[in-house]
Amino acid sequence: MHLYESHYYGGAWQAPLGAGAIDVLSSATEAVVGRVPRGTSADVDRAVAAARDGFERWSRVSVEDRAQWLEKLAAALKPRVPHVAEAITHEVGTALSYATKVQVEFPIMMIGMNARFLRNATFEEELGNSLVVKEPIGVVGCITPWNYPLHQVVCKIAPALAAGCAVVLKPAEIAPLSAAMLADAAHEIGLPSGVLNIVFGEGKVVGEAIVAHAGVDMVSFTGSLAAGRRVAAVAGDGIKKVCLELGGKSAFVVLDDAPFEKAIPAGVNNCMQNSGQTCSAWTRLLVPRSRHDEAVALATGALAKLTMGDPFDAATRLGPLASAAQRDRVLGYIEQGRSEGATLVAGGGRPADRPVGYFVEATIFANVDPAMTIAQEEIFGPVLSVIPYDTETDAVRIANESIYGLAGGVWSASKERSLAVARQLRTGQVDINGGRFNALAPFGGYKKSGVGREIGPLALHEFFQLKAIQQ
Ligand code: ADP
């Protein structure tokens, strides 16, 4: 049981000013595994005051010292890896081995990488008779979702702190424990007070209070399109900079000359990672109409290899979804796919042998029409839509017929062909011919997938202001 009774701001654990707590549930057993306070706007007021105070001092700390603080934070998290991974496996349902690597070790590595990005950054440039200076933007409100809880927090706070900003963070109420453990680590190393401040609670209460607060200069948000729209509106009222990482409906375009036996399983694995609770997941598989049935057979074969079960079991690849609400949402979309006439070829409901926990069978729909709801809306669960196309031009058009533009994939026997298609996709990321994730690459969306970029050295620059001094 992970019990946290306080918020963390001003360098100390602070008693909540309101009453109430939020239970954190295990997604596999539905048992209570943790608790955090249910914050109020009064808690936010105090945390923002602490952050303003922290910013005054932190923004004057030297680049080298800030880099060293980040390295100390990463080092303090390392011994906590099993503890944090266990918490996230309960909260999100991510299989433990994947959670350990992707949900915990990778974000810790990213904290260290940000120290390097900071040391390599340039802060001044002469342009004509101007000296252009980069300065930290101020206090950043960070609001994060539950799917990759520590990763999403680190994507924001590591570059923000590196840039010299102070942060007020509200982690997702469904998965807040890793953020609390991050505060434990920050406290242990004596991170200067007011630099990292955390208020637990609900989006509509604590989240909105952070976004609206006059003491917050910028908001970095990751979550759904609906909440992002609200965050952008409230921040707009205060003329605040926003960085938004929202939804996705990414397409994987398999061209007619691709090695299907390699490409299709890669597409299925991408779609199903973290049980489909991944904003950049390739949830639309676009295949030539003439090879549709072959692709579907390969996809169902690949899916059958992904064992569903207890996320703490070493054999498990697919755990449950994070919450009952998410399970019901995903089941609703599966129902809609059926009623709109898509062909269900795998999965399609709750697994009969798992009445407890938020499990949903990994599901494939074939012969999906691009206009169907399951091909347009973000499902955020283990559901793949196979969409046939006639020509390459058609494939590009279908891939781009989305309000989202986060990620995508292309596979062809020819790198040039893949690259030509990749250039036509209106998305922030495209992997061609199995190109691997790169922690140096900027990550973010076109269209309604968001504004701004995270990850890599470029992310640091989101947290700077530019000042031109004419001389
Ligand atoms: P999901 O829970 O499906 O990831 P949300 O977008 O609802 O998506 O949640 C992402 C984060 O945004 C969570 O921390 C949530 O509490 C927060 N949030 C939700 N609504 C708002 C809002 N109106 N203002 C600020 N934050 C919000």
C-alpha cells in the first residue's frame, strides 16, 4: 500500500488544506493499492507561491549546477526502479517487465539526457546589433495523464527544470504514485525548495486552478483532446503559452512491396503496446486491397502471440486497462465497430476467464471503412482497424483524413518509396521500415494532436523566452 497524505511544495510534504483522498486502484485486482490527497485550489495557491519563490532562485542557479541537480535526481530514482515499476504496474496494468524498462528506466535515463542537452545548449546569440538571450519562461504548470505516468511527468519537468523554470505538477488521479515517488527522490537529494511542486487531485479542480492561476506563466499538458481544448481555452484567457500533447489516430501504411511477414507483426505490436494505451499507437493498419486478407491473417497470428494476463506474470504482454471507465469506453467503441459493419476477426469483448480487473480482449477489425467511428476516434485500448486501400495516393489520403496528426509508419521494400510517403503524412513522427524510437527526436503533433514538442534537445527550447537587447 502506497499512502501519501500530503502534497509536496516549497521543499516539504505539506498537509492538504481540504478534506478527502483519492484511492488508487490496481487495474488487475481492483483493490486499493495507494492513496493521495484530493487537492483544492487553496493547495494550488500555496504551491504556486512556493514555485514563484523557487523560480527566483532556481533561474539564477548556474547551468552546470542545474545539470548536476538533474543527474542527482536520476541517481536517486535508480534504486527506486522496482518500487516505481510495481506501482505503475498496479495503476496502469502495464506488464511488469515492460513497465520496468519503458515506464521507469527510460524516463530516468531521459532526466540524465536533459542534463546533457542543457550543457550543450546555447543561451545567447548576436544578430546584427542585437544580443538575443534565452531566459526561462517562469513557473510552468504541468498536467499529465495516466498511460505512461512517470514518462509524461519527466517529458515536462526535466526540460523545464533544465531551462531554469520551476514547476507545479498535477499528475493523473488514476496513476499519481510515481510522481509522489519522484518527490521522495527530490526531497532525499535536497533539490532546492520550490523548484518541483506537486498538488494531487482532479483535473477540473486542481488542474484548472493551475492553468488559470495568475502566477503560472506557461502550461504543459498531455491528455485527451477534450481536456486539452479546455486547458487551451483557460490558458488563452490568461495569454499563457501552452504545450499540448493530445490524442492520435496514427496510420501504418504498408505498401504493396513490403515484407508483410515482418511489417504486419511490427504494426500489431506497435498498436498493442501498453494494451493500446499509447497516444502514438498505430491503430489504423492500411493495406493494399488485393492483399487485405493475407494482412489480416498475419495480424491475427501476431496478435495470438501476445499473452493476456496478470501484469505481474513474466509471460504477460497484455495487461488490463487502467480503469473501469477506460474499459467501458473501449468496449463501447468495439460495439460501435460491430454495429457500423466492420468485420470482427479477433477479440471483441471482456475475456471470459477474467471477471475481475479491467481486461479487454485484444481486438482486430477488418474491412474497416475510413469513415467509421473506430477509424476516426481515438479508442485508447487494444483495438486495431485494418483498412484496405487501392492506390498509394489513396493510402496517403486515408492516412491524412484524420483530425489528428501525431505519428505513423510506412513500410516498403524501397526506402525511397517509404520516405516519399512519410514526407506526405501530416504527422509529427513517422517511422519507416521499422525505424526505432529515438530519444533525441522531437515528439508532438500536427493538427489536433497538439502544439509544441517534447523529448530531445529541442524540447528545452519550449521553456525559454527570447529577449533582444540592442547594443
Ligand atoms: P485521460 O484521463 O483519458 O488521460 P484527460 O485528458 O481527462 O485524459 O486527463 C489528462 C490529465 O488532465 C489528468 O491529469 C486530468 O486530471 C487532467 N484534466 C482533465 N480535465 C482537466 C481540465 N479541465 N483542466 C485541467 N486538467 C484537466
